[in-house]
Amino acid sequence: MQQLLTKYAQENIVIMTHFSDADSPDRHKTLQQIEHFDAFALRYPACEQSLCGSAGILAYPDAHRDYIRPGIALYGASPFEGNYGQDHDLKPVMTLKTAVLSVKSFKKGEPIGYGQTYRMQNDGIIAVCEIGYADGYSRFIPGGTPILINGEEYPIVGRVAMDMITVLVDEKVKIGAEVICWGEGLPIERICEKAQTIPHQLLTTVTERPRKSIIG
């Protein structure tokens, strides 16, 4: 450290750490890490400090110091299991949208999708929507996961395919209707609860295929 201070004497040196457990309700490990960091940083009072990613920013305000490093919070999602971004006054900045490709009636007992993993419980209507795992809508998102069509929630049924998903809908849904997979009106955390994953995984695996629009 002393060699760095000597070599870069004219530059601003920042001492950094990264919390390993800041998203845990057990605060012991993070408080211990802060204590160890402070003991080290005390020897270099001229250096600025940075400790917190998103979980640390929200859970440990006394550790903000000179710089914070928001990650998942920039997307408006919560870093904490069981919490939504809105619980921390965060708003989603990414909305994953698509459209309804087709609408068709099916009879009770008819299979839907690859592997016939879902059979119609009653006579009903299935909408096919133009998105799949090749777009970053994970194959591990299970049946029963909600999506929004024209602002109303409907459940996915069957497996997520490469380019399409199938959704159990009603007669109000028409070809061309807007579909929201997550984002405004449908927190990504709800999708994660169904898929047993974290927002980071879904948000960072959206591929190049979906058209991107930057608003604002």
C-alpha cells in the first residue's frame, strides 16, 4: 500500500471493499467486514473510501463513505430476497415487451407446448406470444408465471420455447395485443420468485434479439 501511495502520490487513491453478505438479514458478517475495513483505512486517512453495492447502500447507510456503487438498484430491482424495488422507492427502468401472435381455442384435456407438460383443465383460449429463451426469457420460467396483456395478468402455461410462450387467456385478448413480461406494472421480482432466481440473472441475459428503445 505504501508503494502505491508513493508511486501515485499525485493521484486520488480510493480504498475499496465489496460486501459478501450485505443482502442477508444476518448483519454480523457485514458489520465485521466494515470493522476490518475501517481498521485498515484508518492507516491511510488521505485515501477516499468505497464499500457499498446496492444491498449495502440500502441496508448500511453509515457505510456509504465517499463513493457508492449501485448495481441492480439502477434497474429498479431489489437486491433482497422477498423484497420488491418499490419497497425501497425504486422504479423499474427496463420493461420487456412483446405482442400476441395468435389466439386459439382448445378443448379440455388437449396438450399445450413441448413435452405436453400442460393439458387444458377446461375448454379455454391460448395466446401465443412472440418471445422465448433465445430472447432472454428463460426456459426455467415455469407455468403459472404471470404476464400482462393489455394491463391484465394471465398465467403462462407449458414450456417456454425458443421463440414463443403460450398463455392461458380469455376472449378479451386479441392478436397484436401488447404483452409485458416484466417491468412497468409487473415487478421482475415476481418472475424471479416463480423461476427461483434473482433479478440480476434475468436482467443480464436479455439477448440482442429484442429491439431496444431508450426513453427519456
